[in-house]
Amino acid sequence: MENDISKSKNQAIIIFLGFLMLVIIYSLFFGPAKKYGDSLMPAKTINVSAEGKVTVSPDIAKLSFSVVSEGANSKLLAENNNKKMNAAIDFAKSQGIEEKDIKTTEYNLSPRYEYDEKTKKTFISGYTLTQTVLVKVRDLNKVAEVLGGLPALGINQISSISFDIDEPEKYLSEARNQAFDKVKEKAKAMAEKNGVKLGRVINFYEYQSTPYYQNVRALGMGGAEAVQPLPQIQPGSQEVTIQVSVTYEIK
């Protein structure tokens, strides 16, 4: 009988120790996790948004121009096109455009097909060669002069003229600071109006709208004799904008 009593005591001790271990494990893992989760998710928050905007005058122009030619002999066609484009590139350099700001964006040789009624077959009747170069003009006073000199060198297509900002990041930074200052002022006013105090920042994000780059015109030219006097080029101005949203804890 004494053995039975001793056995029962041992079982009771084992059960108690097991329960105690469960309590310790729960307090170690679940207790801190709940506390940490509560600290990440405050009960009361306020979200405030604002926009920062900076008006900037464009400081560069991008011109895209082409030589488009047709001919029966692809080799002679390429030689003729290259001669005209090389002359245009040399002219651009003479206007102060650096080599790093001159980029070939297209060189496309396409065959032209015709159908022979007698043989019932198609054949290559000639080729069309399109050679396009994009240049970045940093001196805006040179834009009209560059445009005016290209047609005489054989350039027969100007596909785009756009104005933009060479280093937009510094203006984005200015707009961003402006937006966060507005958010802070707005949040303080809202908190004061509602009788609460601002706490820490819970999260924030920003959204940058895509700037609109002015595309002046696209010109198709039949040769130097077909070119009309160009209007005065005006780069205008652009707005660099950024939106920010901040979530504050309120107390």
C-alpha cells in the first residue's frame, strides 16, 4: 500500500511539473509576442496626405531626326544615307553638342516587294533605309539654329522635339520636403482641433506623378526646298510634383 501512495505522489509531482512547464513556455513565447504586436498596431491613428510642387523651366531639348531614303541598290543606298547622317552629326557637334549626347536610335533597312503577274511571284523591287539619331541640346538658344541647319544636309524627317529637365532629382527633393512640411502642419492642426496629441510616425509612402514633357512638333520634309521657316521655339515650364501620405499614432 505504501508503494501505491508513493506512486501516486510521483504521478502528481510529474503532472504538476508538466503544467508548470506549459505555463513557462506560454509566458515566454505568447506573452512577449502579444505585447510586441500591440506596440506595432496602436489603437488610434490618423492618416494625412499632402502634395509638394515645384515649377521648373526645362534646361535641355531632345531632337530626333532621320534620313529616309529609297533605292534599288542597298549598298549605294546605305552609302548615301550614311553620308547625309554623318554630315548632320558633324553639324550638330559644330553647334556645341557633345558626342555623349548623340545617339543612334534606329537603323532599319527594309525590302520593298512587288508582285509579278506573269510569273505569279513576288520579288524585291527596292529598299527603304531609315536612319535616326537622337541629340540632346543643352543650350536651348541653339535649338532653332540646329533645326534650321539639318534639312540642307539631307535630313528629311524630324520626328520629335521635346523639352525636359536634365537632373530632376534635386527638384523632386525640394518638392518632397515641401510635401512633408505640409503633412506635419496639417497633422498638428487636425490633432489640435480634435483634442488629441500626435505620437510617432507609424508608416509613410510617396507617389511621384510622371512629368509631362512638351513635344513641340513632328515634321516630315521632302527636301531642303520644302522646308518652311520654323516658328520660335518656346520650352515653357514644367511642374515637378510628389504626393506623400503619413500615418501618425495619436494619444
